[in-house]
Amino acid sequence: MSELNRRRFLGALSAAVLGGVGVARGVLGGPPQTPTAVAAAVASPPRAGGEVVLAALLPPPALSARMGLPGGGVLHKLPGDGNLLALTVDDGVNTDVVRLYTQFAKDTGVRLTYFVNGTYRSWTDNLALLRPLVESGQIQVGNHTWSHPNLTKLPVSRVAQQISRNDEFLKTTFGVDARPYLRPPYGRHNSTVDAVAADLGYTAITLWSGSLSDSTVVKEDYIVQMAQRAFTGQAIVIGHLNHLPVTHVYEQLRDLIRARNLRTVTLSDVFLPPH
């Protein structure tokens, strides 16, 4: 696909998302979309700008469907038996990857949760693109610590500093409160880390049930293979904002989400805010 045609395609897809989100209905706990309904939507795709585009991604659940966080303090999956997919992406090492992931969200309507390390300049470099999507709720930001240390190897005072410094960065940069969602770097946490985090309002240690396995540089087809394993109903999937190969497979990821009739959500789409 030429760059011009690709831009036309993404523009048309964006228009279809904005104009057609009401086509695919249903909320958490409500009736799922049937294969027949999905097939009909694909067979009769909306038109935008004179071009035929594929059916839009499903919209998030209604706010009335949100539930309280489960007990135990650690999230690996979304509760229940449904078609929700929480795609979460971490770090922010590479400015271009943050920009392209955010553009992917803007173009397609996919909902994402970014677990941010504030030490990386990618967050301020891309602020003009990012902030409207954060303010609308399409992209949620969570706390991944300031500079990505293994918290279990730090004294208590430095654990608190890592979390609180990043908390302040998120408030100042995006104007949002990231609590209660903390993703400890490398998924490493213990009772001491959990207690410090809870004292700072981070009561939901957010891990994952599936991974794109792209924290290091891997090939594009490997990322797609991992997505095929990980993209299932009620999964929390981890990816990374660090290396360019994932930016080459956005169309495959989008098509997989659509083919499996999954509904991308942020964590705040699913859970009630803390009191």
C-alpha cells in the first residue's frame, strides 16, 4: 500500500469510527455481538470520503457497566466472562513509538492504557498529540515509576520516591490522577512494595495475562504471533513503547481485534474510580 493510499485508508477508517460507533452495540454483562451481526457489518461496510472501509472497532462498555476493583490488590485479568481487551503499553523509551501508537489510537479508535515512565522525553515531545486523547479518556495513563527500577531491590524511601515523583509528573503533564493503577517494573513487587504503593493511593497492582513480548527488539511476525495468543476476552495484555517493529503491524493488530469481536477498553472503562 502506498503512503498516500495508506493515509487515505486511515483517514477513512477514522471517519468510520467516529460516525459508526453506535452500529456495534452491547455492554459488559449485556448480549454479545453475534457472528452473523459482525459478518453483516463487514459485508456492508460504511463509506467515508467515497472509499469503502472496514467496520469500525467496537465502542467501550457503557459507564453504567463499571464495577468495583476486585479484592486482593493485584490485577492479572479483567473479571467475568466477556469480550473486553485491555491493551496496555509501557515505558516510552522511543519518542517515535509513542507518537505512532498514539496516532494509531487516534486513527482507529482503539482504547489504550499507557504505563508511563516520566523520565523519558517522549511524553513531553508528544504532549500535543497525546493530551486530547487522555482528556477524552480514550488513552488512560498509569504509573510505571519514574525511571523503571526493580522496586523490590530498593529501600522503602526510594520506592516511595519513584512512585510519587512519577505521580506528580502525570498530574502536571496530563492533568490527571493516575491512581490507583501501578505497574511495577518487570512485574516485580512484594508485600513491602505493595504497602508503600497503597499508602500513596496505588492500591491496584496491575500485571497482565498476555504479552506482545516486545520489550526488546523482535521481528514483526513474532509480535503478531504473540498477539494471536494474547488477544482473548477479558485479557490484560502488555506491550511496550520502545521499539519500532510493533509500529509496522498496527493493521494486523486492529484486524485481529475486529476478527475476534473484542472490545478494547482502558482500565477506567471497566472499574469504578476509587473513593
